[in-house]
Amino acid sequence: MGSSSLKEFASSLKKAAASCKFPSAYYDMALTDGFILGVLDYIRSVLIRDKPFNPATALECAENVLLSKLSLDARPQSSADLSVNQVQRKGQQRTSQKKGPKNQPSSTPPGSGDQRCQSCSKIDHQRHNCHHLETTCNHCSKKGHIEAVCRAKQKPSSPPSQRSGQKNQRVTCVRVNNVESVAPPFSILTKMEGVPVEMEFDCGAGCSIIPRSIWKKIKKPPLRPTSTRCFTYTGAEIPIDGEASITVVIDERAARVPVLVTANTAPIMGRSWFASFDIDLRKSLIHLKKMDNAVNAVATKPSAPTTLPAASLTAPRLEKKKGTTEASLAALLNDYPEVFVEGLGYCTKLKASLQLKDDAKPVFIKARPLPFALKPAVETEFNRLEEMQVVSPVDYSEWAAPIVVAPKPGGKIRVCADFSTDLNKQLDLHQHPLPRTQDLLASLGNNAYFMKIDFSDAYLQIELDDEAK
């Protein structure tokens, strides 16, 4: 195949691709792959190594390889050249070869022997014919050679077994194959939605994962689609059912955190939870140094998993000082972490019940038009309420009331239902006198300390019973 044949092949390939209707984003990639597959083996090997990014670059690279091969074939070779080639090839296979007499005269003129190219280390061409003369080295950033033959990277005192890349492979082999010397994984005790779950503590995992079986035990929190993709150490992708937001308690610390649900994997606590529980591995090193006895026990019994105390991975708890406000606050935060967790609270003492009058009839009021400027904020608020399981979409209903959008400080809004349209008129209300402001102030006359407890979304924390829903 000559240079003209390469151009003819590229032209015919381009004509054939016109009828394939490749997407524009993949057109160059398809032509390049087809060109690489259609050339000769020795040209293909160079193209696969250099990875040309478009058909023109692939054609230019193939022509350079072809010219180098033709110039090498045209150079006359003597018997001495053949013997040198044979010795060099055997040297690459690490075979022993007896050397001839040192004083044996050579019929090869100096410089005419077959030497390796100083730009790419190949023996099938000379340096002035190498297509890497304009290549920039990834190590020293100089032009004229590739990283594999960079003199700045080579160390004369290092034996061949210490070349770049081989060290990492040996370390990988030790980590993967030498199973007996690998310590067992650490586990950490958690509570997910009140259910005790033992998770593997993995600082190398970017996200936290639970299997579908545990997701069912914690009452199937709603799943939402996620763009996160998880891969194993070997590169295999782990199928993800979805992402859920759950309440997790670790060492009396509670937080609302995201978790990925898979079909069948071990529960893993990854780095996505570290910030929520103030986990700092750098501070934990001091604690781990004090666990020498425990670490030695792990080394002698690798089959038994080690439970890592959650306190060793969390920030120091608030120090209690008697007689101070800080001590009382610390006691409340440490003793009742579930009360102060972010998210919607839940009233566990009762459920709200609606008592309709005997002659009550369902009323359906259509939705009122919303200003276009408020539509994105209202949609965001409804998504938040649905995620917290406050509301749920329905296809059919006999009752309906329009909404009222009330602005809040900070640019947020509150969505309220206007039940004054007809529902309130059909309810039997609890008649109870409301206290006057004067009565409330009089009851506080002998007190010295005052505080206001503001519940987030307090109205939504009381759930309706099934009949009222």
C-alpha cells in the first residue's frame, strides 16, 4: 500500500460514510476508526499507539509510517547489520548470549549499525524520519521525543526492574492478591430512621450506599432519580435504583443525609456523610494511635471485622460546664439530637382529625392564575413539600381549594390553601376562648428570662388522619 493508496482508501471511506448518516458529533470518530481498521498491521499498531483525533491526522501519521518503512527497506544491509539486529532482539528477551572476541574486527563502519531512534526508541527507522520530532514530552516539556525516552526522566543507577509504571503494578498486586495481610474493613454503628444499621466505613467511597433490603426496613423513603454513577474497583458499574434523603444518627449526632439505593451491595458509609457528622480523619489519627492494642488484634485475627467507635471519627462534643448556659445547651444538644436535626419535624402524640357537618357536600374550586414570576418558586416549594411527604399528587378528588402565595423573608415563599372558600364553613370547630394579650403579659410578670422557640413549618408537623386525607 503506497502513499497514493492511503489517500484513495481515505477518500473511498469518506464517500461510503456519507450514506451511513453518522451524527455530526461522531462523524470524525467513525471515519478515524474505519481508517485504522483498514490499513496494514504495522501501520495500525502505530495509529493505535498515537491515537489520532481526526481522519486527516490519521492519514498524515500513516503516510509518515509508510515513508519510514520504505526508506528502511531501501537501505542496503550487510551481514554485519543482520547480526547486530539479532543480538538486539535477543537482548530485549533477557536471554544470555556469549560475546565474541573483544578484538574481533568489525566490517560495519561506525554509525552505520542499526540503532534505536532517540525520539521514540524504535529500531525500524532513524531519528530524522521519526514522526515524533515535533512531539512535546510530557515529562520535560521539550520537543523532539516522547516521555518513554526522556533523558531527564531516566536514572542511570536504577535497574531495569524499577522503570516507571512497574512500581505501581507491584503495589497493586500486593494489595489485591495478598489477601491474608490485608486488614478487615472497619464498621460503624448507625441508626437510619430509627433502625440500627452497621455500615462499612470507607473513606475511599465518594458516596454512601445501602442495599434494597435495608431500604425496605427503613419504610421505603421516596426515591428520586440521580445522575450519580458508581463503579467498583475493577471498573464495573453498580446499578442505582435512586437516591433518598434519610435521617441518620451516629453517636447521638443526627443529620438528614442523602443515600444511594442499590440492588444488593453492602451498606457503605462514604465521604458524602463526613461533613454532616463533622468527621475529620486528620484529627482522628491521634485517636487511632491510642488504639495500638486493637490494631494488633486485627492483624492477628483478620477474619473478625472491627467496629470503629463513632466517637473516634467525630468532632469533640460540647464540653459540659456546671452552672453555665453553655452546659445546659450542650446537655440538650447531646441528649436530644433528633429534636434539632434539620428537616421537617413530626408530631408523634396525635393526628389531626376533621369533623364535617352532617349536611356537608364536597366543593371543588379551580386553581387561581399565578403570576409568571412566582411559578418557578411555587413549583420548587411543591417539590420540597412532596419530598418531605407533606403532600402527594392525586389524579381525582372531590375536594379542591385554591392556593395563596405568601412571601417570606429572604426571598422565600409559603404556599397556603385558601380553605375559606367553602371547607371551613362545613366543619364542626372546637370552641375554645383565646387568651387576651393582657392576660398573657400578666402571667409573665414575675419571670426574669424569656425565650421564643420557633418551630420550622410547625403547621405541617401535625399529620392528618387517614379519613381527613
